[in-house]
Amino acid sequence: MYTEEDIRRLRWQSRRGMLELDVLFVPFIEDAFKDLAEDDQDRFVKLLACEDTDLFVWLMEREEAEDPDMQRIVRIILDRVQPTAN
């Protein structure tokens, strides 16, 4: 279980300095993180430890992460921010 202090730290870590990542991570941590299952929260924390270049290609869907856990959390983030087709 993540405390409010943990979430504040994660919010800070979510600010990557790369606009494409910031516009995905910051709203995600603010709006969706608390509602995730604990395993998915752990995956998000692990994702934040990845290199920005890897994050960029995964989140821009240019490549898929080899690690299934990373691919799962990337998909959760993208599904959260991308509009659904009708």
C-alpha cells in the first residue's frame, strides 16, 4: 500500500523533463494511480526506474517492452489516456 508521502514522491519522479512523458505520467499518477491494483502500482514504480529513451518508444508505441510487466503498465497508461473508438 502506498502512502500519500509515497505518492508525492512518485509524482515528483513522474516529472521526467520530456514533454511527451510528462503529459502521460503526471496526470496518470494524479488521477489513476490510487485506483490501480497493488501489483499494477508496483509495475508503475518499476516503470519509473526505466530510461527515458525506453519509456518514450514504449509509450509512443514504436516498440513493445520485452518485460511483460512493463508492457502491461504501458498498456494501462495508454488505455487511460487514449480515447476509445466507438
